[in-house]
Amino acid sequence: MTQAVKNDPLEAIADLTLEQLQKEAQPLRERINRFRLGLGRHFVDKQPLVDLMTIAAVAQEPLLLVGPPGTAKSDLVIKFKDALGIGGSDYFEYLLTRFTEPSEVLGPIDINELRSGRYIRRERGKLPTARLVFLDEIFKASSAILNALLTVINERKFYQDGVPTPVRLKILFAATNEIPEHSELGALKDRYVLKAACRSVQETHFVELLDAGLESQTNKDLNQKPWAENHASLEDLLKAHRYLTLLMARREPKDRELFFRDEVMREFRRVIRTLVREDEVFVSDRKLIKLYRLLRTRAWIVHGGAVEREDLQLLAYLGDTREEIDLLEEKVPRLLGIT
């Protein structure tokens, strides 16, 4: 471990105990809620997406934004990053194409090391050193990059000269204009438990869109970032993740017994079964386990208690195709009786 890592206060969060974090839990919640609601005011009709990004970030689960160009996918991520005060090597973004080389994402090969027979990447300023990563047009990446991303997402590591090396990644957002239906992309799609549509709002919010767009462009020209209100920081999100992880790690009583009542669990199971049987939505065992953690995270952020029926609305983001995304967005609330 390098001296820089030892002195990194964010790394020290991994050593905090449940008792230490319990004292901070309520202030953490309040800051995170001020953050998501404050950021949402800088977009037109995008509060559900800001909420989803916040939940995914605290749970440290990747989120895929799906929508045509010009629907604020990149803008959401950039403002989210700014609002958390993330910059420098903690942030990495890249627009992927089929010509993108792994070195552009993971770092170029160190020529000096290569002369010594070692295949080592210079990772500084690339994905392995960033805590928040945004990959645009992710499904256009080459198979070499996609295969590396599977390991990065699932195991938080990549390989240096055949040796697994940890990455600092905590928050991963990706975007795509469309979701290809190629079978070889199935594994990557499954890593993204949550996939959300990012839609045009001009039909329903024409004037508000013009006002917000003009304000956004003016802020850009003047190099102003009014959305960076310092309500919450990356440290807050990491502490919240650590706190919830330690809560769910307790054996007695089980987390499910305290925070997932039997009637809500039955409803969770019913909706999943309905989507699988009626609509052939694919829900792997891995995805089901991650859903539990995401539901717990949403419940804690939004209302601070056990999972309720309203939290099950997260199941609307399980679609693996654009058709499924559109279907579930309408069907899940109806199944739950939530209008």
C-alpha cells in the first residue's frame, strides 16, 4: 500500500465501526436527501433519475441511463459529480466506440516496464484510479474492454501483468442511446441491475425546458456551478454505504427480520414472479440479491426505516431491453397499486 493511499481519508472509512457510524447516520441521511432534492431542482422532470443515481451511488451498484441524444444523460452525471465536489483523479469519463483501445480506459502500457518483460499499465488518471466513473455509449466498446469491465464491476479489480489489482471504483454510471440485443452482451447487462429511461421532456414541459436550458448554458458560459451546493460529499456517500453494509452484516437478528417485513417480502416475491412469468423478464439470482441491497438503501435514504411497498418501485428498472424498460415503468406501479 502506497503512502498516498494510507493518508487518504476516504480509504479510512473502511475501518469505521457500526457504533461510530450510528452516531452519524441521521445527519448523513439529512445531507444526502438535501443533496438529491437540491440537485433535482436544476433539471426539468428528472428528479426520479437523480434519486435513482443517489441510491445506486450509496449502494455502489452501477446504473445505466438509456435514451436518445440530447436528453441530459451526460448532464445528469456531470452535475452529480460537481454537486459532490468530485474532481481530479477521482473522476473519469470516456465516450466509447468500437475503435476505443483498452489503454484509453485502463491506462497505456508502461514502455520501461515492458522492456523488463512486465506488462504493466500506467493507470494514473484512468478508470482504475477513479472513484466515480462515467462510460458513455458503453455497448459500443470492443470485446476486450467489455470483458475487462465485467471484472471491474463484479470484483473491483483489473489485471496487471497477470496479477489482480484493486481499482478505487465506488460509483459507476453508464449511458447508451439504445440497448443492443446481442447475446454476448448478456453478462454485462446483468451487471447493471438498474436501467432507467432518460426521456425528452419538451412535450410536457416546453417552456420550463427552454428556461432551464438557457440558464444552464449561461452558467456554462460564465463558468458557474450553482448546483454544487455542498449539501453532501463523496465521503458522505461512502460512509452511508459502510453503515448500511455493517447493518446488513449482522447475524442476530437478521437484517430481513428487522427491515423487510413478511408482507412486503411476499409482495416483492409476487411482483418478481409476475414479471418473470408474464413478461419473461430475466432476473438472475445475483440480480435478486443486489435488489435486496438496493431496496434497503432506498428505504434508508427516503424514509429512514424498513422497506415499504413504495420502495418496491425500484423493480420498474429491471428491464434488459428498451421495450422492457418502457413496459415495466408502467406495469410495476400498477402491480403495486401505486399511482
